[in-house]
Amino acid sequence: MGESPKRLSIEQELEKAQQLGRWLADDELTAEAEQRAQQLAEAQHTASLRTRLTVLTVVCVLIPPLWPLALGLTMYLLFPRTAMRLFLAAGVGFSLVVLAGVGVSVGLLLWLISILV
């Protein structure tokens, strides 16, 4: 009925050995197992993050002042790479506008001081 996990593991190793034309060394098997575990942990983290963001998006949709945040979260959930690029570009643009505003303010302040003195 149910095959033991050890038997399945041995069969998987045999299939891999047949594909590669050789048996994997113990350190190669360990590295492969660690890589698989890391990928599984990363996938679980991503799924958890998506679930939390989905819940946050639903909460933001229910509260009208948070609709812009809900729109941003929805865009991030649907198109993560594009949204990250867009958010990065918006952040850089906002930083440049703030720096330009500070520069203009300092320039106007110096001009006003030079007029008054």
C-alpha cells in the first residue's frame, strides 16, 4: 500500500544517479538536501507574506481613507517585480523633490537675509 519514505528516497537517488550517470557523493547529497530545505523555507515565507498582505489589503479596502494603500498592496500582490520598480522610482522621485524643495528654501532664505542685511 504505502511505500516507506526510505524506499522512496532510495528510488529517487537511483533515478538521479541514472540521469547523471553516477552516484552522488555524501557531501553532494547533503548540499542538495540543504538547498531543497532552503527553497522550501523560502516558499513558506513567501506564502506567509502573501497571506498577511492579502489580509491587510482586505482591511484597507474596508476603511475608505486607506484605499490608496489598498491599491498599492493589490498592485504589489499582482505584479511584485513591477510594483517594486515603480515604488523605487516613486521613492527616488520623492526624495529628489524634497531635496530640491530644501535647496530652493535655503536659497530663498539666503536671498531674504541678504536683502534685509
